[in-house]
Amino acid sequence: MPKKKECWTLAVIVGLLALCCAAVSRLGAAGKTAVVYENGVCMARLPLSADQQLTVSGNTIQIRDGACCVLRADCPDQRCVHQGWASRTGQCIVCLPNRVMIQIEGGNADADTVSY
């Protein structure tokens, strides 16, 4: 059974994580371009204004209604699929097993950098 001090510490950590997630979700203006990287090399620059799909290293990237997501992936954990939609400048979707990253660029960012 956890001690009271451990429970409070865990509660504070969870609360701080929730605040960080809320801040990141409001970060940046609406982006204009999804930049797709594979192994650190830019593979495509996709405008968020046009609905389209692209497959890179087993990841099917979908752009719709000014946002992008990983629709399907052949990686074992599927975390990139569960990251959901990204539409704001500075947001990223990452698939570590396939070494694919999608970064939203353009628009006017409210912050200088984004850290995850």
C-alpha cells in the first residue's frame, strides 16, 4: 500500500503533466504546412489546406480540414496513431520505430520553441 507522501507526490506530478499538456495544446497559431521527416531527412512538405494522404515507412499520414494525423502505421506500439490530430505551429507527431516525424510549421507561433 503506497504511503501518503508517495500519493501526494504522484498527484502533484500528474497535475503538472496535465498543465503542460494543456499549455502545449494551446501553443502556436494554426499551422500551414506538415513537414514529414524520415531518419531526419525531409521527405515531403504538405500544405494543410489540401486534403491528401501520404505513406512513408509504413505510416499513412492523412491531412484533412487543416490538420494531420497518422491514420495507420505498421509499428508495434501504434503510439503515433494514438497521438491524434496536429494543426498548430510547433506540434509534432513522432513514430520512433519507423523513424518518422511530422512537424507543423507556418503561421505565427506564440512561443519561440516547443519542447516535449
